[in-house]
Amino acid sequence: MDCELCAGAGGDLLWQDGFCRVVRVADAAGEAFPGFCRVVWHQHVAEMSALAPSDARHVMDVVLATERAVRRIVQPDKINLASLGNLVPHLHWHVIPRWQDDSHFPAPIWAAAQRAAIARPVPASASLLGALQAELSTLNEMP
């Protein structure tokens, strides 16, 4: 099977546990939308409904922790969450920071650009990781 998310990280690895990983998108989309991350399930599964309920809760907890970390560090106007898998049928979630004046807003980032891209500061991976670890640590404190 030729699955790019089985063969590689899918971006620059920020964090992982035994079930999933958080990567920083390291391509043109990551440059256009600083702080763009993916949460990738380690095992090759195509759909959320294929996971055990506890695994589905875990991956969603990580997705939401990633969203909170990205919001804290890059302070976007909006976050888009997407799990498509049409081209890469391996369970992964996109956590995409959006701004009202970004190149594609209000359309999805995969649509045609509506205006020129605006250069935004690129957050350091260490900053994203620190915020993500802080958010993930709260998961252990919840009842």
C-alpha cells in the first residue's frame, strides 16, 4: 500500500503518543497559513467510525488541544477543522488558522485564491509545542 501518512510523518513532527501525532504542515499551505497543523492517526484507518469509541475520543481531544494551541500562538480570526481523506484515505485532521484577509477567505484553503497572500509571522515550532503540551496536560486533569 502506498500511503504517504504510513510512510512518513506528514509534516514536521511536533508531538506524538502511542495513537496519533501532531505535525506542522511543511508545504506551501503551511507557509500561507502559519500554524497549520495536522493530527494524524498512526494506524492506517480511513474513517473516524472505524475507531473504537475511546480512540475516537482520544483523537478528538488531541484535535481540540491542537486547535486551542494554534489559537493561542497565532491568534487567527477563525480555525477550520477538516477531515477529508479523499486523496489520502488515512485518518487525519487539518487544523487550519484563518484570517478574514487571508488569500482564500471565506472559501476553503483548497479553493481558488481570492486575493494575494499576506505574509504573516511564522510561529516557532517550540512555541507551538509548548502551547500544545500545556493543552494536552489539561486532558489528564479532567474527570
